[in-house]
Amino acid sequence: MPRMRTKSDLPQKTCAACGRPFAWRKKWARDWDEVKTCSERCKGELRRANRSARPAGVARA
């Protein structure tokens, strides 16, 4: 039987919204390079921050 991996053995990134480190998850296996946030909540915070930073005259694509 294969040896279990510990969290410290997995790759880590820093969340773009909250700045906390988070570890690789199996559900992110296919798109780990595109993952930027640690949770859905942080993803929403990042979207809200980007929306408020956009100039008023620019149309959304």
C-alpha cells in the first residue's frame, strides 16, 4: 500500500485575495496553474475588488 502524503509534501500557493497560503487539492489537479484563490469566498472578494477598480466608462465584455 502506498505511503500517505502529508500537507507539507503538496505544492502551495498564496491566495490573491486574502494572502494566506493554501495547498493543492485533488479537485484542482487539471487546472492548478489557473487557481488563484483558496476558496469561493475569496474568489467573490477578488471579483468585487476588480469590479470596483474598473473605470465607470468602460463596458464589460
